Amino acid sequence: MLENTPPEFIDIHAHLNFEAFASDREEVILRAREQKTWTINVGTQKETSASALKLAQKYSEGVYAIVGLHPIHTSASYHDKEELGDEGKAFTSHGETFDYDFYKKLASDPKVVAIGECGLDYFRADPATAQIQKEAFIAQINLAKELGKPLMLHIRNAPTSKSAPQKSADVSKSASAYKDAYDILKEYPEVKGNVHFFAGTTDEAKMFLSLGFTISFTGVITFTHDYDEVIKNIPLDMIMSETDCPYITPVPYRGKRNEPSYVEVVVKRIAEIKGEDLETVKKALVSNAFRVFKL
Ligand SMILES: [Zn+2]
């Protein structure tokens, strides 16, 4: 009964495939569908990529998958129970080398609408892993190129003195992950995609716009004005909405687990910041997602 109804909202970056939704992901999807919200679930390593696709295959439309290797999982990484559950501890102690053929097989399914989340993370990962991250990133760009699918980028700069005062003199930590990712991507002009959870400057946003990449925002924009200026500078046809659930719940749901049905408040906030009519923004964001992910 919910099939064949065009969506009003699209959460282009969710993780209903994660352990945090093990007991009720079907209900969460139903809640989203009742709000006319479609969901794209993103993998971070082999298991979560396979489970994102498996979930998408259960629905004829409205639930899609993205498969790939997150930069923090290219080496030993912090164990997040919400992501992998207790059993995933052995995995996060060593990480994963990007297995091109494994991901190519998954990504060839029509329900897989992009490759990722991939990119560079200089915030949570040790700077010594930058080279390993770059190799996995380039392999995923090549996969996107081979399959003609877009990229879902995860890029995070090193901590600033404001966000992490304890990290200090390490020179490599001060590098811009956005600039490094841009330098890699500009060699692949045929590959496009979206920069997820944008947390850079207006200039960094413009670099990606110049490559033809869209930029998406989470519930962060409901509780900080840090990105208002960036959002005002992004054309309406190049911006998208996401929750990154189960993380980063928007106002007024702070304290609860995040979910795709909350993406509506992110869209409303984008409309407010841009000073545009809500219906216009809703339509633009849905049509941007249809265009980028060929839904
Ligand atoms: Zn994510």
C-alpha cells in the first residue's frame, strides 16, 4: 500500500543496517515510509555493506544501499557497539583491506546506488594511516568509475584546537582532508558523488561543487549555526538531506536514537537558513537525490 508513492523526503545517508536497529529496523522503515521518507543505507565495511544491500532487496522501492569501506576501517579502529555489536570487536582491532571483487559483486546490484562511504578521516584515525586510507579511497573511486555509480564521501579534517586541545604539534594532523580528497578526485573528472556530513568551510564546499559533487547535511544544523554560511552558499540543486542515524539526532529529538523519519527537521532547517519556501526546498532535495543516485 505504501508502494509507488513519490517521496517528500529522502534520507540519503542512514545506517539502519547497523546493530543499533537490530530489533526494529522494519518498524523504523515503516515509520519513515508513513512520513513519505525514502532511505539510503550506507555500509562501512564488508558486513555492513552486505546487510545494507540485503535490507534494500526486501523492498521494491524506497530503500536503497551504498556499499564500501569507511576510511576509519582501513586499519585498527575504535569499536562502536552501535555499528557492529559486540561480535565486531575482532574486526575493529585490525581493520580491512579493500577487496575490489567483493565490493564489485555487491555494487553491481541495481539496489546499490553509490560506492562508500569512502574518503579520508584525519579526525578519528591515526595520521600514520593516511596513506592506507588514500589507497582504499582510490580503489573505490576506480570501482565507481568502472560501474558508473557515484561516490558517498566521508571526509573529516584533523581536530582543531577548539575540538581537541590535546592534539598539538603533529604537522600531518593539520592537513585538510578536504583538500587532500579534492586533489585525488580532480584526477577522475568522470566520477561524481556527494560529500556526506559536511563539516568544512565555505571554500572547501566550493572545491567540491566545482567538481560537480553535491553536499549533504545532518541534524547538526538544527543545533549549531556553524554551517549557516556554507548552506547559504550552496545552490539549491546541489544540496541534500541526511540523518546519519543512529548518530547525531536533530532537535527536538535530542536524547533519542536518530532515525530517517527525523530528516524532515533537517530539510526544514535548510529552508529556513536559505530563506526559501519549504515546498520548493522539499521538491529540490528529492529531485537532487533522484538525479545523483539515479533512483
Ligand atoms: Zn555514515
